[in-house]
Amino acid sequence: QLVNYRDEQETPEGSIAVIELIGPMIKYGNYFCWGADELSGFIAQAMADENIIGVVLKVDSGGGAVDAIPAFADVMNNRTKPIVALCDLCASAALYTAVHADHIMADNNISAEFGSIGVMISFSDSAKRDEANGIKRHVIYAPESTHKNKPFEMALQGDYELMQSELLSPLAQNFQAAVRAKRPGLKADVDGILNGKMFFANQALEYGLIDSIGNQAAAFQKVKQLAAAYQLRQTSLNV
């Protein structure tokens, strides 16, 4: 059953929580979409609810802010029940999140895509427009603050080396390492697989980015199978 945490009624025994990670990922929610803080909180609630046997995390997202990932990673790495990521579009930060699940399933073999393992940043420089309108920009740093915003200031001058080496590359390397660690069967030698390329479901399955292709009913069944394994493991630990 779909568990709506805004309802105060008791969750039926044997329920499966369905939590939706849809659209751009942000750290904190707003009037228009859930944030990682709220969605990861829903996962934590599902873990704490004795009537819930597991979670289907429905993913349809092209990614978003890198600071949205830690909240998901923390709660998913400390899960006590199975999580199945059921995905259509699962790219960038969404894939970074999905790899922390027990099982990644494409919800179709038509539109479902996976990948975009990479990091980027973009910003607009309005200096010329402002100058044309008589607006001059002054940026003044303390003499003791020689490194403050230096990558950004250099990027405004067209020099991206520090932005890449100090910000983007460390994040990209961490992303690649997480995917390698969580997807041990990944065919990492496939061209572009760790460098931002996207793959449709059949290729993603062949290359080890995902575990299966199915649908919501199949995801529910997989949660039930994994829940039984979790229960058996817990029973063994208690003996």
C-alpha cells in the first residue's frame, strides 16, 4: 500500500511505503517541491514503523544539487528494511541516491534512462550588460582573505582551472567512487559510463548500472522478497 505520512491513521500491517523522488533535487523543500530533508525523513519514518516491511523509492529525476545527496545517503546506508529504487529517469544526483538502495529497477524499457555520472556548475556573468547600463561592480576582499572565492573570481575572468581542480573534480571523483563501491558488478571500462554518459534500461542492465527491468508490481514483489531475507538475517543475529 501507498503510505501517506500526512495521514494520522495507523499504517496497515505488511505495508510497503512508496516515496517519490521526482523532479529537481534540492536540499530543503519549498512551496513547490519536497526537499531531501523531507524525503529522507519519510524514509526514516518508514524504517521506524513496525507495520512497514520496506520502501519503494520511485525515482524520476535528472538530478540537482549535490548537497541534496548526503541526507539520502545517510538514512539509506543505515536502513533496517529493504529499499528498492524504481526508476524512469535516474540521472546525476538521482543516480547518486539510487545506488544506495538494495536494488535498482527500471520501471520500463522504453524511456527509462540511467547515468550522467558527473558534476558541473553554471552561472551567468552580467558584467557587460551592467556596464552598458552604467553599473560598475566593485568586489573588495580583506588583505587576509586572498583565497576567498578565488575559484569563482578566476572563473569570471575565463580561467576555470581552480573551479575544476578545487571544486568539481573532488566531487566527481567521490561520485565515481560511490558508484564503484555500491555497484560492484559495474562494467567501468564502458566508454563514458563514469564520465556523464546516459544509458537506456537494456544497456544499463547489461553494464551493471541497474539490477532489473520491471514495473511497480515487480518492485513490490522485490521488496517482499528482500524483506524476508532481512527478517531471516535479523533472526539469525538474534539466535
